[in-house]
Amino acid sequence: MTATAVRKRSALTKGQLPKFAPYIVLAVALIVGAAILALIGFNAFGWGLVSAILFAVGLVSWSGAVEGARKAKDRLATCLVVGAFLIALLPLISVIWTVLVNGIPGLITPGFLGTSMNGVTGAFDNKAAEEGAPVLGGIYHALMGTIQITLLATVISVPVGLLTSIYLVEYGNDRPLARAITFFVDVMTGIPSIVAGLFAAAFFFAIVGPGTKTGAVAAVALSVLMIPVVVRSSEEMLKIVPNELREASYALGVRKWRTITKVVIPTAISGIASGVTLAIARVIGETAPILVTAGFATTINNNVFGGWMASLPTFIYTQILNPTSPSNPGPSDQRAWGAALVLIILVMLLNLGARLIARIFAPKTGR
């Protein structure tokens, strides 16, 4: 490299920190943070917090001395944004780690996914805790109940929510009825889940009779919680469809209803699928409305319109609150954590399925 090139490079990099500066500051912050925590009592959370503060102070101070106040402010803002992101990420990582550590032993138990709690008594749990026998009982009945109830609630909610959003965007035109629907949808968004359960229970009590508890009643309760989420998300997705697409369709003589079904909805299907997934994730873990409307069962019930039906949230709730063996709650805790892990996996699969559906039905952009 010639002397001229060296001088040009020096002129360009003058007043800038080297690229490896953040790594140096991070290493020093970790070492100093560990030393400080060793004096007052070491713990991982405190070490991370002290090291983060030392890193931000050290990098911003070094940047202010070398690069000036403007660049130092930029680095300070970057540190604050990254720090806020990490703080928001910590609870998620903590929850996932806790559920994995406690749930994997239950998930890998033989028969956990393929058996119910029918016939499992405290004697079996005592034997498992005291003699090391296998933990009996599984979540098959609760898993099937969750799938059936959520599926029926989705069948009820998606058509109602999507048609409502279509009316608000395509036909409402700020009419009094459209404004009233929007107001009540906003009110329904904040309804506590237990209120939705009480509404569904009271509704079926009045029609069918007192004491009616079935999976269908629970599905109606969950649909009360799902509908406003579907409406609001679908409405926003339909609003961002360019009006030029509608006008082009009208110019070709296509009727409005066909324009909506063939142009507007396919264009917004990606966002609509994501909204439906959010609505399902909103209700799949609800416990209170299921307890009020579907009760709890220890046996397999594949009839969503008759008899009490278990679900994963109620299974977790009862296993923790009322262990099968009060003197040895360990097996019940293991089943509860395993069910919680399965519930998280279901939500993840729903999100992956929504992305796949959005990719399949999204408008093609090729020539």
C-alpha cells in the first residue's frame, strides 16, 4: 500500500472508533461487572444488568471523546434501543426455558399423548413418587377437547368476523349502523374472558336448560372473544387494499361482490390469515370460560355437542390446583408442565400454518 493510500485511509477513518471497539468495551464491562458482583454477591441477572450499564457508559464516553457529541448521542440511543429489546426478550426466553425444562419430562413419558386420565387415581401417583414407577395418565382427552372446541369456535367466528369487516370497509360508508358496529366491536375487545363464559352459559341455560355444559357452549364463549379480533384485523387488512384494484375491476364490468371475493380478499388474505391466527392464539389458552361452559372430564369425549369436555388449559388448572394425589403432587405437576409445553407447541404450529396459508393464497407477482 502506498503512502498516499495510507494517508487517504487515515483521513477517512480519523475521528472514528475502530470496528472492534464495542467488543473491547463489552469484554471489559463483563470482567468489571463480574468483579463488582463478586464483592456483593454474584448472580447472573445482576451481572448482566451491571455489565450492560458499564458497556453503555464506556462506549458512549469513548465515542464522545473520539467521535464527538453527535455520534455519542447516536450510540447512546442505539444502546437504549438494544437494551429495551433485550429486556422485552428476557421474559419470553425465561418462559420458554422454564416450560421446556419442566415440560419435556412429562412430554416424553410413554402414553402421555395417547392416554387419558380415566381410571388414574392417587394410588398410582403415590407409587410413581415413592417407588419410581412410571407416571400414568395423559392428555389425549384434553388435547382432543381443545382441538374440537377451538375448531368449532373458529368455524363460528371467522365467517362472522370476515363478513362484518367486509361490510364495514366495502358497504358501511360511515353510516350509523357501521359506527355502531365499530363501537360494539371495540367494547367486545376488552370483555373479560369470564364474562364471555357467563354469557354463553346463561344463553344456553335459557334455551336448553340449567346445567348445560358442553364443548359447543365453550365454543360459543370463545367465539365471543375471537370475533372482535377477527373483525379488527380483517378490517385493517381490507383497508390497505389499493382502491385502484377495485376500480380496475369495476371498469371491466365485474360486480362488486365478485370484486370483493376475487380481488379484495385474495389481496388481503395474508393479513387476514395472520389475524385469524392471532384470534385463535387469543382463546386457545383460556381457562375460565371453559370451566364455566364445558366443565372438566377425565375421559375421552368426541361429541362436542354433548357431555362435559376437557381442554388443555383446564387440565393444567386442575392438575396444579387439585393434584391427583395431594400427598405426592409431583406426577400431577409433571403432567401439567407437559400439557403447557404441548399448548405452546400448538400455538407455534398455528403461526407456521398461517404463514403457509398466506404464502399459498397470496396474489402472484410474476409477469
